[in-house]
Amino acid sequence: MEKMIEIKNLHVQFSTYGGQVQAVRGVSFDLHKGETLAIVGESGCGKSVTSQSIMRLIPTPPGRITSGSILFKGQDLTKLSEKKMRDIRGADISMIFQDPMTALNPTLRVGEQIAENIMQHENISKEKAKEKAFEMLELVGIPNPKERLKQYPHEFSGGMRQRIVIAMALICNPEVLIADEPTTALDVTIQAQILELFKDIQQKTDVSIVLITHDLGVVAQVADRVAVMYAGKIVEIGTRRDIFYTPQHPYTKGLLRSVPRLDLYESELVPIAGSPPDLFAPPSGCSFAPRCPYVMEVCDRMYPVSTKLKESHQVHCWLQDERAQKFVTTIS
């Protein structure tokens, strides 16, 4: 399967008054054509910084990519000039941001905002751009699109504004779509509609999607593969079935235990005790060790190597080491 995005050992730091915040620490993953990869984890684990790094939207200063590579169809985006990145943003790789209201200009009609992107990247007239904007509103399921193009963002509901942002992101037929918490500000009914919209659009356009979220319910509905992030690192990655049915990292198991379930009678949520580590001075060993009920002496000293459980499933945890298996036969 063709690789659209391939990230290798990515490191991102932010300079602050207190020192260097190591927000992303050696992240590696790839995204295949037509696939949806979900990146999940607690707030502050580096999900959004990773996605913004792909688009080269990290504000510099204070942030900067210190090492690693981001390959888009074999081309290293970290080495491109800002001018070349502007040609790629919105055309080849698009992004949907968290809050649709702040992503839209309140003083411009939505038709102008949707058409602006394609006029920036393609040599077409304003009339043709408006026709394309009309088609995109139809694609994302906004009723009466001809009249809606003339309206302002405040005249739309939250769910409709999110659909407009999706239309803006897709108007140039990008090959990669990055969706950063696209359903966070929406109620559950509208959230379900947006997720169905993602599935429908992917079937029609074969776009590859990177979905940034902390909502495992969303992941279960749309993701093909799941990458679990903690303290700036990916601790486990696998197919949706791998992560939900045979999770191996204690953090992944903790996330799953903290999700409400309807199939368990009177079940209680089990929170993960403790707090994430300080990324001003991250530990040399496993970052989850202070919160892990299965911590061993080696966990504090050395970061665990990657263990390939099968072709689709990898985990960074010392519990998978054959020496640990003699003492720990199962993780519940």
C-alpha cells in the first residue's frame, strides 16, 4: 500500500522562560493511502503538535523541529522553504482545526472563504471557484447551498460551521486530511453526523486522514489504525482491533478502562492515578513508570525498545521483554 506520510524520529521543542519543553520526543509512524490513522492520548501528550508539525505550522519562535523527518510521498517537508510549503498546505495536505468558529472569518461570507482556498492554489475564475464552493457544500450535506454561500458564519449552527470548515479543507482535493479534534465542541447527535460525513467523503475521494482525538468512541467508529501517545512519544500502535481487543501497554489499558461502557452493569470508571511527567525534564526511562501498577526497576532507568507483537502491532513496554514474561504472564 502506498505511503502518503512517513514520520521518522520527530523531535519538537518549545523555548519558554522555564527552559526547553520537549513536546514531541522521537515520534515515528506512517499513513497509507485511503487510511484513517487516529492519534489518541491525554491533553498535552503531543498530539496537536505532531499534526501541526506535518503542516509546518509550529510557531517559530518559540517552537522548532529539532530533528527527524516528515516525508510526504517521499519528499521531506522539514527541508522545504516556506514558499513551497504554502503550495502544499491546503492543496495536497489540509487541516481541520478544533474550533470551527475561530477557523472562520466572521466578516466574510462563507462562499468567499471556501472559494479563497482553491483560487489560491489553482488558476480559475471567481465564478468557477464559487461553483466549486457550491459543490463542496452539497458534498458535506448543507441544505440549500446556493443561499447558504451568501451567509456569514454566525448564521450557522456549530455542526454546520464544522461542515463548512471540512468543505474548505477538501475543496482542492487534498491527498491527506488532518482533523484535529473535529468533534470536540459538538453534541453527540451532530458528532455522529460528522463522523458519518468523514466515512462518506473518504469513500468518495480516497483521502488519507490523520484524526487527532482523546475520544475513544470516535476512534472506534472511524479509525483503521490507532497510535497511542503519552508524554511526547507513541507507546503503542496497531489496528483498531489490536488496540481495543488486545492492548498491551498499561497506559492503553488505562485509557480503555476509563471509558464508560454500556455492556457492563453498574460498572465504575477507573481513572489513571497520578499525572503526566514534566516535559521540561522528561525521564530517561519509561515516562509512564510513576503511574504504572506493573513498574519494574528497569522502567525508571531505560526507555523500553519497540516490541513487534505482529506485523500490525507494536508496543514500547518492558513487560513485553522475554525476561519479564517469566514473572508477568498477563496484564489485566
